[in-house]
Amino acid sequence: MAAVLQDAFQVELFDAPLGAEILGLDLNRPLPPREFQRIHKAHLDHHLLVFRDQRITPQQQVDFSRRFGPLQIHVLRNFQLPSHPEVLIISNIIEDGQPIGLGDAGHFWHSDLSYKETPSLGSMLHAQELPDEGGDTLFANMHLAYDTLPAALRNAVHGARAEHSYLTQYEELRRRSPFRPALTQAQIDEVKPVVHPVVRTHPETGRKALFVSEHFTTRIVGLPDDESRALLDELFAHSVRPEHVYRHRWAPHDMVFWDNRSLMHLAAGTPAHLRRKLYRTTIEGDVPF
């Protein structure tokens, strides 16, 4: 009976440059392989899926995430969900004078864990507590960004490689937020800079996408600093043109699953007096090529 019920779910496309919502699916119930393949295909086709009204436990989120691949543990382990290290708490809530989660996540446009040798395949973010206003998340389609590059920019990035570093904006974020912790030497060693192609090829679809972000990309390898900065600034501005962007307005119990190989995202911000809490799992991807 469970498989019959799951067969009824619908994939509804957004009127946007990316994304679709999954309606009529309950992740509390078993998901047969055929239906999982439908979800996998929809994710590849649309880059972002919104699973509506998912009243699942953190363990169920972990288990569903693992069907797509191994999970990655964030370097800021103090914001892990107790008993579930795979879950990163994203929250602006302060309890007993201390933050319960990472409150400034997504302040700059980025692709999750692009600063790792094997960046993320995708991330799942499950709404636990939402504010009455604000708290939106923006997503930019980096396939469209590449496809619409002016000829001069396309030539400039052909074969180019760029450095990514978790530390790029870290001190700026600490300056803005007194609750973001200083990194230990062991944590710094865990996030040493890496180099990836400026244009990556999606390993499952073969589509090309820009793979640079204002949060983690530091420089274009082999270019003088001024030329590198100018080129990156042009790429950043082009990537987030309005025609490339979908704005997600969260509904209770939404779980959003996006492809970090295809998209960047940005947190639009939440008024400080309103509570916001979400649980994030991150799936390991491949070495970009």
C-alpha cells in the first residue's frame, strides 16, 4: 500500500529559471526504487526540489540524504545536532546567551563546500521553525549563467582554474557576528585552499556551469591580482542576474534539496527578533572537472 501511495506524488515546475515542487509525497513512508529514480531525475532536470509538508525526524532526513551518496560533516562541529553529527543546525536563535546554530550561513553567494577537494553534490535543508517575515533563500542557475556568458567572458574563462578557500570571508563574518567562533588550527588545516575549474561539467548530465562564488573563490590562477579580481567581479555579477534567480519563500515543513554542482545560493536575511531554525544535510560529490 505504501508504494501505491507514493506513486501518486506530482512534480510541479516553478515559473522560474530553476526548481520544482514535489506534492503528495510523504518521506515517512518507504520510497520504492522506481519512485526514488523519479526524484533523482527531477533533481537533475530542475536542479532544486521542494518537498512540501515533510514531518520527518532528523534521522529520516539523514537516511533519505544518504540514498544520494555519503554525507559530509561541516567543519563547525559546535553547530551539529546532538546525536546527529551529519545535521548542521542553521539558526539565528540564541539560548542561554549562546547560538544554537549557524546564524549567518549563506550571507554571501556560494555553492556549499566548494572549498573542499570533493565539493558537495547537493544539500537538503528542512524547515523546523520559520519567521513570520524574511528568511527567504535565493538560488542562481549556474548553467544559465554559463550559457549566457558574453563571448569575451566565455573566452576568458576557457580552461581557467580558480582557488577556493573557506577562510576567504571568515573574518568578515566574525566581524559582523560575535557568535561565529574562531577556528582552531586543526579546523584551519581541514579547509586548506583548493583549485577547481572555473567552468565545471556536471558529472551526471554533462552540462557546463560556472563554478565560482563571492564567498569562497579567491583568485583566478595564473592571472595578476587586478585582472583576476576584475574577471571574478564580472562573473559574480553575471551569475546572479535576475533572470537566473529563483527566490524560495519557505512554508512550514518544507525540505529543499538543491544541486550544488548547478546552483549557488544566498540567504536573504531574517529580522533578528524573529526565530528561524532549519536542519541541513550535505551530500558528498565528485572532484570537479
